Amino acid sequence: DHIFSPKELKIPAHQKIKLIVDNQDPTAEEFESYALNREKVVAGGKKIIVFIGPLKPGSYEYIGEFHKDTAKGVIVAQ
């Protein structure tokens, strides 16, 4: 339904993370984060891997570029 679940993802600060984005919708979406400097398209029904970090403690927002109104989330490094 063009949402991210969970909407808030907590990760350890100062560590490199392998994030798996699983698109369970039938249409493509673009995982995009200006804060993380990441932009990657994931086809409908497919998964992608996005490496992030190591991050300083804080909040890093991301969106689904194709469904900005509903596909929003935040990664919290702590």
C-alpha cells in the first residue's frame, strides 16, 4: 500500500548497516534519502540492498519518491 514498515527503524550508531528494502507492492518504488545520500529503485515484488553508515547518532529521513505522501520513514542511529 505504498508505505514503509516499520516507519521508524532503530540502528546502532557508528556501524555500517546492510539495509534490505523489500517492495511488497506490485509497482516500482524509489528509496530516497537526502540525509543518507542514497537513491535506489526497487521493482515491484523485489528486494534491494542499501548499505548505510557508519552514522552519527541522530535521525535520518527517507521517502518513497514515487509515493511521497504515504511512503515516509526515519532511521534513528543511537
